[in-house]
Amino acid sequence: MRAVCDFQVIDESDDWIVVEKPAPLAVHPANGKVEATLLGGLEELLRYEIANGARLSILTRLDRETSGLVLVAKHAAAARHFSRQFERREIGKEYLAIVHGSPGWDETHVEAAITRVGGEIWLRQGVDPSGRDCVTAFRVERRFSNALGDFAVLRCFPETGRMHQIRVHLEHVGHPLVGDKIYGTDGSPYLEQMADGLSEKSVARLMLPRHALHACKLVAEWQGMREWRSELPVDLAAFAGA
């Protein structure tokens, strides 16, 4: 299958590239499924460099339905350089999220360990004291209401890098993501999507066909500090009335 380069290049050097991934583009091939992926698109875009020794390492892996910034190293030395910053928690990451409800706080700091809880959805995570430490800060950007109810746009600051961290912590504080098929629901929308695709009824219940999470900012050191930003995409901005 020929890769579809359905993403935008934000910044690039001989050592790394930063791209903006749309939803629902997968980062890597999954479960043997034949489909376009971000990795395939990058390999197509950078095939001359790859032919001359480049080796791609995707460093910020987003869920299929999460849009936004992805940092990719072009060779092993760059991958090691950025990986050390991740290990020391020196990479700055920010996300924008649209959540159900109107939080009773303007800022909050969630320290709640998470672990895989499994069940019918094997990748589902949950808050559990026996899990791995997990810390996320949240700040309300604005609150809004429409015919569907009360909502808020939050800026999210993950201090750790656990799987589904932001989504799990938002469910934990009672403000799950709009459109999330796993968290804030019984998981049936996710199972339906995996089986036969979402019905119109399920899409209407979820309010959005994908979850409302966008990686909007990355800060890293490479020959000085680098900062990359991405605005809320059209689908989420339209829902938020922005």
C-alpha cells in the first residue's frame, strides 16, 4: 500500500523533523492492518534521506485519535539526545482538551498512579495505587455551553509519560474528554468501532467522531531551546465555538 503523506511539516533539520499529525491517522501499523500511517508517510517523504542512512525514530507517539505535534529523530544520535531529555523529564509537552462539564477549579494538579485494568478492552488504563506514578496538571482555558451541554477547554501538562495518562486523569477528576470511546463511558463505543464501525447513534452520543485531545506544544533542547506550537484543529475549534 502506498503511504499517504497526510500531515503537515512544522519544522525540520538534518537531524529531526516535527510534524502535525491529524486524527485519525495511526502513528505505526497496528495488528497487521494494512493502512496509511504517519511512519509510512514519513518514510515516503524522507526516502532520499533514508536511502542515504537516515533511521527514523518517532519520539512522541500519539494515539490514533489524538492530533498534534510529533517529534521524529532522523538518526540514532538525535534519538539518544532527545530520549535522555525525556528520561530527565526535560521535554515540555502541552495538550489542549475539550471536556464534559464545567470544572469547579481553574487549575488542578493530579497525582494518581495508573495501571492497566484490562477486561474486555485490554489496553484500558485506570487509577490504582499499585500502578506507576503519574502526574498531570490542568488549567481551564475557557468554559462554554451549547445545545449539547456544558464544556470546558483545558490546557494539560503531563509531567510523566504514561499510556492514556491525560485521558485517565480527566476521567478520574470527573471531566472526561468529549468523544472518548473508552474513558467516561462503559467502553461499548470502542468495541463497536473495532467490530463494525460506529453507528450514527453512537457518534451522536459521543458528540464528536474522535476524542477531543490535541498536542499543541513541544519544547526541547537541540543546539539551544526549541519550541513548536500547533493551533486547535478545525474540528475541535468548531465544536468549541472558537
